[in-house]
Amino acid sequence: MFDRRQFLVVAGSGMLTLAAKESKAEDPFDSLSANVLRNARHNGLCMIRHPTPSAIASHAQITAVDEPGRPLLVAGQVFAPDGQKAAPHVTVYAYNTDANGHYGENHTALPPRIYGWMKTDDAGRFSLRTILPGRYPGMQVPAHIHFTLWGAGYPLQWVDDLRFEGDSYLTPAMRSESEQLADFCTIQPLSESADGCLRCTFKIRLQQQMNFS
Ligand SMILES: [Fe+2]
């Protein structure tokens, strides 16, 4: 996944130890091998805040109301691996850069400052209020939002990032790859509502395997 590779450039270490220490009995981190945990800096685990709150709603606003940037509402829906059946009660963790393309406080690489959890409703739906992410400074990487999912019988897994039509850093290869995913395409159009909020939809197809390595 293109952006995950790019992510490695900016990610540092630090969350791994925290994750290992604070994991709870039912926590998805418990099922990860020592090698996967050791590789957190490279596989993206270090960007997952820990521990997961016990009470999570299907909607989350992951920015302060005065966060600089264009407000964005993502209406998501999660499906089983068959792509047909909705997946209820799955935990969805999302994070993105600020309007200037930085994840952490004071332009640091991690941990992410804009992040949050949702749990899909009975129809597999969730919604996320954030800002339109900024693009990494000095890199030709499209703006994107990261999603990681687990629970309701599914192992911890990352999914392809959500990106946005109109981003000049999107390449033909990225567009083609997204189009092949049909209903689960990862490059989504943005619309703007009367209140100035950008909106898009995003369908996610789960898999049965943990994919952090
Ligand atoms: Fe990223």
C-alpha cells in the first residue's frame, strides 16, 4: 500500500512499549507476536493509540472544533470479507495529519494528534468528523486518512487509506488500483454541504487475517 510505505519515512518509535504494557486481556494487541510488536515502527502499529476506550460510539469527532482546516465528515460502512454482509460492532480506529501535513504535536511524526475510535452500528456504519488532511510536507503523497479495524470476530488489520478525488498527487496507478476495487474504491469524491463541511463516503471490506507483519 503506497501510503503505508511512505508512512515509514515519517514514523518513529515510542508507542510499541506503551502498547505492550497496557494491553488488556481482550485487546487485539495481545494476539500479536513479539516480532510484529518489535516491528511497530515500520508496520504502523506505533500510530495506534492505546489502550482502546471501553465505550465507543458509531460516530466520533476526532478534532477540536477550532482545529485549523476544512471540516470533513466521512460516512463509512464496514463489510464482511464477502463484500455483501455488513459487519456490525467492529472497532474502527482512524487518524490523519493536520492541515499542514503533520501527525504529531509541534510537527513531530508521532504519536498522531488527530485520532479516534468508532464502533460500527448494526448496519456496519460509522461516521467520522475530522478535517481534510494536509499532505506530507516536501513529499508527493496524496492526502489520506488511515483506518485500522478489529473486533466482532475480526483480527487487527489495516486497510487501504482513504484518499480524495482531485488531489494532484494521485497517480494513474493509484487511480487504476482504486477503480478495480469498485464499491470499495479508496479514492473518493468530496462534496460540500451548505454549512461548508466537506463530505465523502468510504466502504471498507474486512479480511479474516491479521495483516501487520
Ligand atoms: Fe499517512
